[in-house]
Amino acid sequence: MKQPSQPSAADLSLVDVLGALADPTRLALVARLANLGSQKCADINNDAEVHKSTMSHHYRVLRQAGLTTTTIRGRERWIDLRRADLDERFPGVIDSVLNSWNTSPQ
């Protein structure tokens, strides 16, 4: 099966990354991936309080912005945070955003 397309590390844009993180659901997904590591979409969907199609939209926005990578393994889709690429391209940005989000009331 063909893997979903995503930008290369060199093509990551700070505007796209911050735009994707502006949504609270996507920010929560990134925080979850930062804390727990690679996750199956099905596991995240079961814990989410939004519809499956809405979650698919959020996954796509995060992937297209370069925040995550999606890997298809058999019938499962796994989501990973592209932490190394993001830290290399925009040092400290993800930590700053997540620290700010973790200390603010939700």
C-alpha cells in the first residue's frame, strides 16, 4: 500500500507548523505523541471525543504541515511526531508550544 505523502524536513514551514498547532485538538494530539510516542490511529480515535472523519482531517493537517508522519502497517495506520526534524529545523519551538499548552488552563 502506498504511504501518505508528507513534506521533507527541508520543506517544513514555521507558518504551516504553527497554523496546524493553532487548533486545540491537533495541539492535544501532538502533546499525546510527544508524551507517549508512536500511536495507532485506532487507539487515538477510541480516546477522542470527536468523530472519526474529523480525526482523519486533523491527522491530514498535521501530516501536511510536517508535524507528524503516518505509516501504514498492514491494516493499521501509525502516527509519529517528527520531533527530530522539527527540532533540527525550528530548535525549541515544539518544546515552547507544548510547555505553554501544558501550563495553561484547558
